[in-house]
Amino acid sequence: MNPDHNDPLRARAHQALREGMLDVQAPPVSDYEHALEELKLHQAELELQNEELKSTQRIAEAGKLRYQMLFDALTAPALVTDTNGLVQDANRAAVEALGFGNTTRIRQHSVLRLFSGAAFEEFSRLVRALNEGESRVLGHAWMARPDADPLPVEVQVTALRSGYHLDRHYLLLCRDISDTLERERQSQLLDSILHHSESAIYAFDTDERLLLANPVTRSLLNIDGDPIGRKRTELVPAASEAQYLKHDLKVMRTRKPLLLEESLVDNEGNSRHFISQKFPMLDQHGSIFAVGGVSTEVTAVKAMNARLDLAAHIFETGNEAIIVTDARQRIIMVNRCFTETTGYTEDEVLGQTPALLQSGRHDADFYREMFETLASRGVWEGEVWNRRKHGEIYPQWLRISRILDSRGELCNYVSISRDITERKRDEEHIHNLAFFDPLTGLPNRELIRDRARQLIAQADRHPEPFALCFLDLDEFKQVNDAFGHRQGDRLLVEIAARLRKELRDNDTVGRIGGDEFVLLLPGIHGENAPKRLQSLLKRLTRPVDLGTRRVSVSGSIGIAMFPEDGGQFDDLLRAADTAMYQAKHAGRNALRFFNPQMAERSRRRMDIEIGLDRALDNDEFELRYLPCYNLANGRLHGCEALLRWQHPELGPISPGEFIPIAEQSGRIVQIGQWVLEHALEQRRQWQDAVPGDYVIAVNMSAREFHEPAVVESMAAALERHRIAAPWLEIEITERTAMQDPDSAIRIMNELKQLGVRLSMDDFGTGYSSLAYLNAMPVDRLKMDLSFVAQIGHNPQGESICRFVVGLADMLGIDVVAEGIETRAQKDTLLAMGCEYGQGYLLDRPIDAANLLARLQAHSG
Ligand code: C2E
Ligand code: MG
Ligand code: MG
């Protein structure tokens, strides 16, 4: 066998033999030897080869061992699989992590079972795509663990060199990413907090540059673009900047968190309010690198608080008492007005129910209805009497409301009440004003009317007669005028008290006018009425002490019976009024039952009143003249104009009847002007026929006398008819003069200045005060004919006549006697010193022509 010198192995074998390095016998030179040589070489070759093999094997084993050590030393779990994912090898970390006792056990398990995650579902396809030595990360997966949750891992697959294996193997290196995931999760959490927080979250570094700002912060500051890194002065309205800086500096100085109120004032001056938590942010060396902040807006809360404060203030200071109870009506809150009104302190009522205040004035039904209304309508309102702590019962206007919570369930009752004691008092006062006479406290016309209506209505069921009496005080006006209104009022109060005393329970007495009283006497009838009323009249006339003086007044009573004299209040009142007039005519201090003739009279009165309206226009008046003579020498002194009226239907009506009616209706003023006009015209005609200083007297009623223009119009009339003022005498009755003496004196003086003469008519029938009489510039007193008529019959009357004559003499004025009908009267008067007289004995009232004849006769 020829050594192939090209064969390196053979070359090395030769070398080894030559150097005796190999224990191979030197081959013989013969063929055998050659063969042997060849054999030896071959053997050397084999041995060399074997040697090399062993060395390679040693190297390989060392490599494998190294690989295994490395593999096991890896802290990350590592696995070797085939293309199908069957585990061929696994390091210790993997074996442990996956919960296998040793490597052998894990072999042939599929990674598809050991791992979950999308990448493993197509493991084979993914790995096949890898070239030898190439790696790829399979993404997140979860490694199953026997006693714990799957471990999140990132798996890197590397395609291994095939070596002598037919199938390719893959190294799966797992990296535990639970920390990363946790960090990611934390960061997401923070992000989400920052994002979703309704508070502004932000941080500024020590250089006042923005480090962090969540969306709320950005929107609050109206930031466009990326603000991070910008200075606070650029981001925050100037009005607020200093405040924030101050707070940040404080946090930096104290190194402590701060909780404070801040506000954000925009450029228009609108403020928004925040509660801010500021805190230092420290780096790893403990140095502050920023100040963080969380600011929560409380603008609305603040506004609400302000409203609540206001509500609390109103609650506390309002002047209505407020009680708040829970659903079970236990008091949970009361205000100051409540404690003041009821006298209870808050402590005394908390936990109690409002029943504590009940007065006992309302029955169970009242409260039941109250709660029924509350339940159905939610509120109840009305008047309730409650009791204060010290026992006083008082009225209140109460409003209770039921309060429901957001779920519609009853949670509270609120009761608001106002003490209406005062209002009640006012109402009562107003009621009294409307129905009672303020002076005497007696019922007024309205209340009397109401009571009468009740009696009339009752009579429908049980017919029962009653009397309605009209009482008018006699001469009250004179008392009033003489002593003043205050004394008049005192008298009325006393009379009212007396009347009240006389009455029985069911009777009513009221005052319907100045000195007019009405009595309602149920159960009385025609027989027993006079007795009771007479005794009442008697009591009335007892003197009344007015402090400085005692006066006594009488009364005239007219009685109307229900139902005979009228079925309605107004009819009865009219009938009683008529009867009362009759009582007055009968001489006062008297009683009169109404009778139909009286009604007749009152109708006549109405006819007269209506007739007077057209009497002037229809020229129905005429004047007659009653001569006045000097009693001593029989000379005609003058005459008195007396009015005559011819009513077209009723015939002649005396002035005694129609003058008072004209006076009441006010017609008298016009009528008086007519009289004056015609009297002066007549006087002028007589003067033209019989010149002289004789006097024409004209009667003047109170109404005319007090007319404002009375003096002027008289002056004008005198002028018009060219009558010298002293030719005219104005007669004013004593009553008229004494009604309002001060103003009477004033008017009389004015008339006197005009130059006319004045006489006081019907003297003796009024209440003259001497002082006034003395001050009145009258020229004559006309003694009333009622006294003259008594001459020869009644010595008392006669002495009055004497007194009047004496009085006139004392005052230095003339006296005229009226109504002289007999010679005896004339002689007596003349003997008394009475200078002038009028009367049927001397002359009747005559017409103008007849008077002219008298004048002519006397002038001759
Ligand atoms: P007087 O002013 O006191 O007038 C006297 C009244 O007595 C007149 O009644 C007269 O006719 C009447 N008389 C005169 N002599 C006698 C007599 O001897 N016996 C009786 N029994 N009566 C006599 P007359 O005319 O009916 O007037 C009544 C009253 O009416 C007057 O009382 C006067 O107050 C008033 N009067 C009359 N005319 C007027 C007038 O023009 N204006 C005003 N305001 N009142 C007048
Ligand atoms: Mg007269
Ligand atoms: Mg007279």
C-alpha cells in the first residue's frame, strides 16, 4: 500500500513513526515488511485518529458541560423546543418556575400548554419563519405556574444551529415582565387619575416652570398648545399669580404640605374659589425640585354656603316662629322667634313633638283634618291657638309643610307661624269701629240693624213681637252749645251707661246719631212697654254730674212694634222716629207709640219737602205784615214780615210747619233771600208813599244767619232798594243766637256795623247766658208769646214776663211782647214797663195794601 503523501493523516503517521513517538515496530524491507510497514502506518493512523477523536470528544463534552452550566446559571427561564414546541431541554429557572421537579419531567411537554398568549397559538409557523441563528420576540405571554398566578413574560425565540440534528431546535428565553407591567399599570393609573380628576393637578418646579398639568388645569388656565416648561407668569392671570407664588414659597420654606383657599381671578375680575393642597416634591437626594398642587373648585359650594348662611340668618332672625321636626314629628330645630314667642328654650323642646304647645282649644278632629290635608296636599295653613310655656293661650297663623327627600320619602315637617295676637286685637278693634259707636261703646246703626234682622228672621220660626224704640234727648243741643262738646260727650256717655243698666240680657241699645239712641226690646208688648220705658225716662232725667256743674236732660221715645208697624228694620225705625217726633211735640220727656196717623204726618212732611222745591219757581209764597205798636201811645212802630205759603194740593201751610222743614233741607237760604228781597221792595214802595223811619222786621233762621255772605248780600239788597239800614230789623231767635254764641256775636256785630237793627225773637225759650246776652248787640228782646199767654192764668209765667222786661231794662234795650190777645195782657205788660207789642188784639198779619193804609192813617 503506497502512502499517499497527499493524505495529511498519512503524513502525520509517517512522522510519528519516524520519531518513534509511536510504539510501532519498524516494518521489514520485504513485501511483508512493506505490508507490515503499511499496517503499522495504518495502525498509527488509527491510533492518531482515535487520539483526535478522543480529544474532540473531550472538547465536545467540556463544551456541553459549559453550555449546561451556562444554561442552568441563567436566572431567566429558558427552554429548548423543537419546531412543534415540544420541550427538549429546560434550565433550572424554567423547571422551577413551571413547577417541574427536574428537567427530565419537563421534556416532551408542549410549550402551548406551558404558555398562554397569542404568539403561542401559532408557534410553529412563527418559528419556522426564522433562519438559523435568527431571534425574535414573541411578545407578552403568560407562563403557567402551579401555585401562583401566571407570570407575565416576554419570550425571545432564537433558532439554534441544527448541528447533526435533523430537526431544528429553538431557544426560548423568558424575561419576567411583571415589574414592567406593574409600572405600566401604575403609570396608567396615574394618567387616568390626572385625566379624570375634577380637580386641577399640577406642579411647578422651583424655577416656576410648569412640570405637570392635567386637563382641568389646562382648561382652567385656558392653555393652548403644550404648556410644559413655560413660566407660571405666562400661564396664570396676573391677579392671581402673586398668591400662588407666595403659597409655593411657603411650601418650599416649610417643606410641609399646605391646605388653603385660593382664588383664580380672571381679567374681568370674576373670581373662582378653590381648596388647594400644596406639597413639596423631593428628588432622590431629598431636595425639593417642585411644588405640586391639587386644587378643587368650591365656587358653587361657596355660593351655596353663602346661601345657606343667609338661610340660617333668616331662619334665626325672622319674625316668624319656625319648628322643624323629623318624619316622626320630633322637634329637631327651632329658631329664636320660636323661643321668644313660646317662652320655651331650645333644649326644652328638642326631641319633643309640637303637641307640647297645644292649647286644648282644638279637638281631635281638628288635628286629624290637619294631618289629612298635610298628607294629601303637602301643606296645611290656618289659625291655631297654642299655649305659651307660662300658660297663656295665643292665636297664631300657622303654615305646615311636609318635606320629602330626593327619593320622595317624608323626612321633615316645617311649621312656620306668626303670632297674630296683635292682628286679632286690630281686627277686633276694626270690628268695633265698624259696629260700635266709639264714644259710648254702644252698637252702632249697622249692628242694631243686624240684630233687628236676626229678630225678624227668628220671628219666621217663632213669631214673637218686639219693640224698636227711638230715643232722642230733649234739648241736648243746648247743653252741648252751652257747656261745650266735651261736656256734651260726657253726658252722652253717662246716658249710654244708664240705658245699658236698664236693659235685660236680650235687649240691645245702640247709638245711631248725636243724641239718638235705638232700643231693641224682644218679648215686650204694647201693655208692658210703657211701664218699662217710663221708668227708663225717669232715670234719664236724674241730674248728671259734669264735674263743674250738674245738668239733667229728658228724652222723647217713639215706639214701633214688630210686626204691626213694619216688617223690616228701616220701616220700624222710620215709624219709631215718627212716633218720637210726636212725643217731642207733646211736650218732650214723653213716650209715643207709633200709629198710622203719624205715618200720615210723616207723609205730609215729605209732601211739604217736595213742595218746597218748586214753591219759589211757582210763585207760591206771599208775605203778610204783622204791625208792631207802641203799647203806651198806640203808635205804629213798624211791622214784621211773615211768610205765607199756599201749597197747590195741601192748601195754606203755616211757617211754623214748613220753616223747620226748609231749614233741615237747606231750602231756607233761598227762601230767606226771597223774603228779604220782597220785604225791602215793599218797604221801598211804602216809603215812596209814606216816608218815615218805621221799621220792617224780617225773621232769619239759623242757617241763613250762618251763611258766609249774609252781611254782604244784605248790604247789596239795602243798596238796591235804597233802604236805610236802621229801617230794617233782623229777628234771630234766642236758640239761634245761643247755638254758637261766639260766632253769633261776630255776625251780629257785622250786621250792626251795617246799621241794621237786631232783635232776639222768642226770648225765654232758649238757654241764654247773661254774659253772652250782654255781649250781643241786640236792640230788642221779643218776649215769646207762650209767656204772654200765661198772663192772667199763671203767676209764674207772669213773673217771667216781668223778668224779661226787667232784663231788657237792665241791658238798656227795648222789649216787645208777642201774641197779645187780650186787653188784660196788654195792660199788665204796659204796667210792667213793656214798651212795644204785637198780637191779634192789636192787629192780625195783613197784606201790603192794608199795611199801607195803617201807615197812612198813623202818619196823619
Ligand atoms: P214769630 O217770628 O215769633 O212770629 C210770630 C208768630 O206769632 C206768627 O206766626 C204770628 O202770626 C203769630 N202771632 C202773632 N200774634 C199772635 C197772637 O196774638 N196769637 C197767636 N196765637 N199767634 C200770634 P206765624 O206767622 O205762623 O209764624 C210762625 C213762625 O214762623 C214765626 O214766629 C217765625 O219764627 C217763623 N217765620 C215766619 N215767617 C218767616 C220768615 O219769613 N222767615 C223765617 N226764617 N221764619 C219765619
Ligand atoms: Mg218773629
Ligand atoms: Mg216769636
